[in-house]
Amino acid sequence: MFKKRAKKVNKVSSKRSVEVWLGDEILYSGELLDLPLKEEWILKKSIEFFDDHAPCYLHRGAVTVRLLDELWESAGEGVASAYIDFSEGAFVKRL
């Protein structure tokens, strides 16, 4: 009578591991979801996406998911990212 709903797969919530490098030094190694993001980028993107200057937890979460997904996509290219809260010039690599 009742059908089961299909599971939604959130690309960011699946176990994705990354490393953050600065030169020859590893600054971070762990799951993508635990990567610290710069507050300024969360606020900037919240304004861009939602016109929200003081984002609630829902908007903050949506922005975080988008930023992490962008990081994951660019991680394969070894591009330095301004989103992460590490030294300037640090870059993310997929594991």
C-alpha cells in the first residue's frame, strides 16, 4: 500500500576524504565535512544565494554544502582554495 521513498544521496555527506597541502606540508587530512570553512565566505555566499546578511542555520548549511561540493569538484585539479580556513595558497587534494 505504501511505497518506500527512494533514498536521497547527498554527495557531500558521503564519506569523502581530502588532504590540504601547503607546499610539501600536510595541514589537514580527514573527511570533507570536517574541513573548516572561512566565515567570510559563508557570509558572502549566503548574501549571493539568499540575500541573507545574517544567515540562519538552514541557509548556513545550504551554503556550506555548496562550498564543500565546489571544493570537492576542484580538488581533483589541485587548485588552491580561498574557501578553507588555512594559510593562503593551501590546496585540497582528494584521497
